[in-house]
Amino acid sequence: AAHGEARGADTAWLQREGMAQTKALALALVQQNGGSSDLALDTMAGMLANGMSWADVQKNAAATHAMARAAGENGQYDGAAAAKLAKTFADNGLDVARASQMAAQSGMQGTFEIANMVRDLPALLPDAKAAGFSGEAGLAYLLSALQSASNKAGSPDEAANNVKNVLQKALSADTTKRMDKLLKTSGSKADWQKMVLDGQKQGKNAVQVLANFAQTLLSKDKGFQAVKARADKGDEAAKQQMATM
């Protein structure tokens, strides 16, 4: 799998050089990150199975294997899952080592843990990219959103699902229709798609644009501002009303 494209028909080379390269990388992963040679090989095989070249594997295996180790639960490790995440990072234009470090650090510091990152980020990143989450700043915003959602949700799975719903809803046909109607009613000549695209030029993703617009509407809502004034003075009932509004 590692060397088939280059020297797949050369059995002697595979037995000599190909085997040596593959074994050396596996041993280097174990020496650097610990764990078993089986996990190292599973990680490498998973990266290849996800379409990464041998050169990509050599470049990113250390970070991917470290992520697999960090995500282990009850003595069980999943190199294939970490490999899938590595490929998703690469497909979204992120440096695998740097993105892995960011996700691992967030997982260690928050309630949405590293194992949750490995399991859920591959499904979330494509939706995040579609919503304008780009580069390391976009990944940082997504990780922050997951931690915030996890603090409010009943489980990490629920948190991931809530974030996924937000990402998909921000650009859905239903939201676009509602926003265009709202903008027209407020006298704006813009439409939702243009607002999102303009926001992207300023480095904002669709969720940020939506949140900012909501704040703008609330700042003009006299009823909301009256409730906020009471809440700011410590009125608990007003705080609940704010959340509802």
C-alpha cells in the first residue's frame, strides 16, 4: 500500500527497501510516542487507506499517531480514526501537525475531550468549511464552539450534533429565506448570501455573521433592551426573559 505506485511490481525492492522504510517509520513512532507497534502500523495503514501518499504519511504520521495515543480510552486505541482525522485536516487545507496540536490542547483543557475530537471532527470540518471556517482561525472557532456546546449539552455527542446543526442551518434554504424576508422588512437592500460573502471578506464565518446580525436586531429592540436593563441590575426573572427573547 505504501510503495505500490512507485515500485509495486518490483518485489525485490519491496522486500528490501520498502520493508525497511515502513519498519523504520513504525519503530520511530513507537520510540517517539510510545504504544505498541500494532497501533503504529494501524495508524500508517489508516492514513494510506484514506488516500494519503507515502510521503504524506512520513510527514504526518508522528502527529497522527500521537493523536491516536492521546484519544485512547480504557486501554483501547484507534489508529484508523486518527488517520481519518488527519486526512480531513489535510483536505481542509490545514497543517496536520498544527491542527492535531490545537485539537489535542482544546480536548485536554475542555469537556469536549480528545477522543471526542477524533470521533466527531471528520464529520464537522466539511460543514465548517462550507460555512466559511477557514485556516487555523476557523479551526479555533470550531473548537471553541464545541467546548461551549459541550458545557451546555448533556453529552459530547449531543454537543457535536448541536454544532453540526448550527453549521448546516446557517446556510440552509430555510434560513436564507427567513433572513431575506427579515432583511427586506428592516429596509435593507442586502440579502443573506451577500451578507455571508461580505463577512467572509472580513474573515468572519457564517455563524459569526448570523450572531452579529442577531445582536444588531436586539440592540434595536426596545423590549429586549428594557429587559436587559433589569437583568443587568440582577433581576433573575429578566435574565431568563433575555435568554428566551
